[in-house]
Amino acid sequence: MAKNDLLPGQSRVGYAWDPKIMDPYPAMLRDSEGRIELVIPFDRDDHRLFRRYLGNSVHWGDDPDLLKFDYTLPDMFWFGDAHGFVSLVGARLWSGGGISSATSLSECRLSIKYAIFTGDPAVDYSSVNGMAIWTEGLGYWYGQRSVATSLDAPRPSRSQDVTITVKPPSVTTLDHRLNLGMRAGADWSMPGRAGLTSIQEVASTETRVRRPRDWRSHLEVHNAVHELLELSAWSALDVHRIRVMHARDPHKVLSGDVIGDRWADVRTYEVPVASATDRQHEFYFEYQHIGAKGVRSWLRLRDEFRRGIAAVMFGMRHPGMSLDGRIADVGIGLEEIGYRIHGRRAGHHTMLEAVAKEIQGLLPFDIFEWATASTGIYNDVKHADRPTPAITEMVDALRRDYRVFRTWSAWRIGVPTDVLRARHWALEKI
């Protein structure tokens, strides 16, 4: 491992410390089976570590009330070795220190939510000033070009030489929440000798605040944009990369002079992580159709109808679940949305009509017939005393339910009606 990083299957041996025990102790940081772990060996005579990692899982005769020693696991750890420093956030005990008769040594394993590859070992990354996330398909959906060539229209060059222009990154402000923005730019590398030159257009969502905020606050805003893309693609999307910035850990040169913000790479399994390659997606709508105003409308819509939206989209993110389960989830979600629109309790059929009435002119079927059929299928899969509907009926009902939800969501956030009508082909996916 040539740089400060941790790839799947890799391990690093070094020292760890934490806010309660600042003297470094031996530890191993590893990525194992889809989990980041900090493995800590310790001697049973070291009461600080021994009691911490056995905690209240045993009865201590000399401290029955757990008052003489500290048994609480810190949330934050640091790790360092020959490759650099790593800030570890969100630690929890995965496997405690067992008592072995063979040696006086014990070992514990801590599961880590976020590993941040930092420059300063003293900075607490449990809250950060900035976060940037590269989501699958975001660059194409955003549509902001950062690379131009002399072959591009409207006046392509007839010269045999090709000129490539890489524009500086641009940031578009989307919302005041944690100063949410969209950054478009290009990643490029050019070796010092003749060889491969790589240029890739990329886009990321970015939050940046003066006062550090916890990870949950930042991720909540980024996840909202992630869900907006999933709504458009109707496919579960992965995260290619996460970086965070802390104002107390700036980028410095060897002299110690600060030259800018340090954006530290993050390894985590708290988000769907993938390779840095985009799959092909057919988007129902794109950023050009809604702009920053539409993104803000989505944030408000998600706040108002969070429970219903989550229920409907759950099946899309878990395509392996049963057809019955997906129908039940979308029925629950549409009922929840309809209840908030209707404003009072009513039957399932009435709730579905409340949703569809808002987009009546955009649907290729009668909304009352749809609500009746959808309610019938929903009740069939819910109740054991009702007949099991045919697979074709269930698939057709699910496709129509999803169509209503996606059309309603897109219309609510301002996608033009001509776009909704022209892209009906994108609504066939279930």
C-alpha cells in the first residue's frame, strides 16, 4: 500500500489512541468482509482497556456498581502507521476481549462507520465543515460540460490536431441547507512521459458550513439529492467517492504553510459503495428540466411526504424482494401520500384518488379505474382470506402504481408537462 488508504481486504498495523487514552497502543486497521474494523490486542493487567472492552458484560467483584473505572467506549479513535493517519468515527464494539488461559493477552474488534484519511492526527472528525459525494450517474443527470474539444460543434476544426480544453470546476448553489451545491469539473492525469492521458468529467454534491456539523446532518442533505436521482433513474444508485473537509486540518506544504482546504478521502459501508464506473441509466427527467428551484422543491416534498416516499421507493432499492412485498409497500406509501393530500382519514381507494387527481391529465388510464384495481390487488396480497391474483395482474398493477408515484413526484417538483408526456417510455420499469 503506497498511500494513506484502505482497500477491501487490506490491513494496516500501527498504533491507535482515543480521547480517553492518548498514549498510543498497538492496533490493526482492516477492511474485512464489508466492514471496517479496528483490532486492538491488550494485556489483561491493563485495566483501562480490559474493563472498557469487557464492560458490563461481566460482573466485577471490585466494582459492582461500575463506578470506579470507565467502561464507556469512545465514539472516536485515531490510527497511525508508516502510511499516515486515519481518523475513525462511529466506533462500536463488534467482538469483546475474551479471557484466554493460554496467554495474558486479549483482543477486541471495533466496527468503524467512517475512516477518514487525514493529515493532522489531532483533529476530531466526528463533525466536519464540508462533505462532497460523487454519486453514480450524477454527472450525466446534471449535464454541465467541463471538457470541450476542437471537434465539437458548431464549428468543428478541420485541422488534424485536436485541442482539448478543460474548464475550471464550477459550483451551482442548490439550497441554503448546509449551503448545498453541485460541483462540476474534470479529473485528469498526465504522466511525465509519453503514455496514457486520462480525462473524465465528474460531478458531486457538496455541503460546506463555517461551524462543523455531524455526519448525519451532512448526509441527510446529500441523501436527499441521491434519492432525487434514484427517482429519475428508478434504479438504486451507488456512491463512487466521499470526501470531507475540516477547517482545522487544512492542506499544507512541507514548510507548514497553508495552501487551501484539505478534502480527505473517506472509506465507509454506511452508503452503497461501488467502483468508479457509471452504468447506463435512462432518466425520466434531468437537472435542466427542474434547475435549483426543482431541487429545493424536492427537498420540501421529501420533508412533507417522507414516510410515503420512503415506502414506495423501498421496493425499487430492493428488487430481490417478493412481488407481494413490493405491492404492499407501494400501497402503504401511496396511502400515506394521499392521506396528507386529502387531509383526513378515508378509505384506501379515496387516498389513491387524491394522488392521481393532481396529475389526471398526465396518465394514460382512468384514475378511478386504476384506484379501484390497485386497491383490490393491494388487499389481495395483504389478506390471507382473499384469492391470490395472477402474476400478470400484480406486475401490471405495480407498474401503474409506480407510474402514478413517479409522475406525481416529477410534476410536484416542476418537471414540464411536455417532458413528462414525451418521456413516458421511462416509466415502464418496475
